[in-house]
Amino acid sequence: MDIETDELQRHQRWMSEAIALAAAAGEQGEVPVGAVVVSPDNQLVATGANRRERDQDPTAHAEVLALRAAGRALGNWNLTGYSLYVTLEPCPMCAGAIVLSRVKLLVYGADDPKTGAVRSMINIPDSAASNHRLTVLPGVLRESCQGQLRQWFAELRQRR
């Protein structure tokens, strides 16, 4: 196996973890988005899944919760060298938090054509206002992430 294949498999493994977290959030009535923070030595550090409805907190997005949990676990908000995997392209709030946390790599699954703030609508990480540059890898397990969201929203519409 070459390095590219190994790297892709690693990204798919962690995105699969985020997809499982998203599924659990969806079962709880949340928009199914999951996130995981991974250390430079490829160890799970923290997880997050949407909790806006359960917590009645507009900031309780998967990415923010995962970053907060990582900061607590490490005793440091600065996540230089760490990776964040999330099933949906981050919104402006989450993209800002990602930049401020100084993660090295953001990997996301599905693009968000309405509020995506990493590539789709605006690009906060590459903005002149950003004080940190990170690598972004979009589209890992895109179909699974998109399908999960489409199915959840279709079921929501049917319930209404």
C-alpha cells in the first residue's frame, strides 16, 4: 500500500467515526453532524455532535463541542498539529472557532451550499482576517455524509 492510500484510509476511518456521532445526534432530534479531533499521532482526543436542540444553545454545533472537549482533555485550547474531522462543511461560527483553535487539518464530508464558510459560500480559513492557516481536505466520504443529511431532512419533512 502506498502512502496516499494509507492516508485516505486514515481519513475515512475518522470520518466514519464522525458519521456515527452524527447518526446518534440525528436519533436525538438534532441535525446529524458529528466531529472528531485527532492528535498528531493519530489518536482520538475528543468528539462532538450537534446538541443545539437538547441544550437550547445556538453555539452547540458539533465542531465547537469537539474543540471545547479537546481543549479540556489536553488542558490547552491551542490545537496546533491536530486534525478535525466533521461531516458537514463548517458554518461561519465554526470556521472561526477552527481558525482560532489553530488546528492543522480540517477534513469535512459534505459541502454546505447555504452556509458553508470554508469553501462553498465564503472562505474564512483563507481570509485576510484569519490569523492562522490550515489545510482543508473536503469531500471525504461525501456521499455518505450527504445521504445522511438528506435522509434526516426528508424524514423531518414527513413528520411535519
